Amino acid sequence: MRDTYTYEELKSLTVADLREIAKGLHHDVVQGYTQMNKEHLLPAICAALGIDTHHHRHQHHAHTMAFDKSTAKAQVRALKVERDKVIAAGNHEQLKAIRHQIHTLKHRLRIASA
């Protein structure tokens, strides 16, 4: 295990690699690292190693702030109407695509609301 990492280097690693790094750390924030996914493991390792993640969290937050929730909600409503028409027509491929769009928009809405 190396002594120093940057946030970008850690972020580019796989979960298995991050768990291997966490195995060598003796810090409370990485307790249970074997059960953590990358989303939780990355900030825990950064905290244990003293790597600042504030700048990177700020960029993510700025991205979610630019997301227009009212437009997304209107898109979801329109897609639901379209979905009902596609169900009646029996077009399963188009139905799958519409459901995926609805899922993606709802996911982005949940992130933006957090």
C-alpha cells in the first residue's frame, strides 16, 4: 500500500482495490469496509487518509443545483401518459425505453432533493 493518494486516483480504483487499501488502515471510519460499496468506501478512505473531498462534493452539489426539478416532474408526467399508450399498443421495446427514462428522471429528482 502506498502512503499517499489523491482523490482522483482513489476514485479511479475498483471497489476491490479500495477494500485492499482499507484493509491496511486502522481507523474507525473504515470499520466494516468489506460490506461497503464504492460510494461509501471512497469518502471513508479519504477521511482516514486525511484527503480533502470538500471540493469534489461541492462540484457534485453544484451539478444537482442546475437540475430543474419542475421540468423533470413535467417530463415524468408526460412519459407516464406515453407509457399508458404504449402499454395499450403492446410495444414492449418502447415500453422498456420509457420506463428507463422515467426511472432515470426520478433518480435524478431524488438526488436533487437530498
